[in-house]
Amino acid sequence: MSMQIESMLLAVNLNFLVFSVSSDDMRSQVFTSLVTTVAGVESAIGLSIFVIIFRVRRTIAIGFINSIQG
């Protein structure tokens, strides 16, 4: 699900970039770079969560991840 949200975020980001280049609006280009930065940080946090789970559980099977809740 996180990858789907990431794909939608990058698609919207690409639309902002195309419209900002066509209208010569520098604010939209700065906003696009900020959105790209947030998307990169989100990916890094997700990857670090999986690495921590693997180090603790020695597996990333969905059944074991569900036991972490609550």
C-alpha cells in the first residue's frame, strides 16, 4: 500500500513539474523539489522499519509482522 501512495505522490509531482515549467512559475518548481524530498524520506523510513523487523524477528513474513500490533 505504501508503494501505491508513493506512485500517486510521484505522479502528482510530475504534473506539478510539467505545469510549472510550461508557466515559468518558480514556486511550483520549489514545491516539486520539496515533495520529492518528502517522498525520498518516506522510502528511507519504510526501508529502515523493514530492516529493524528483520534484525529482531529474522524474517519479514507477513504473519510475524502482524504479531507486532498492539
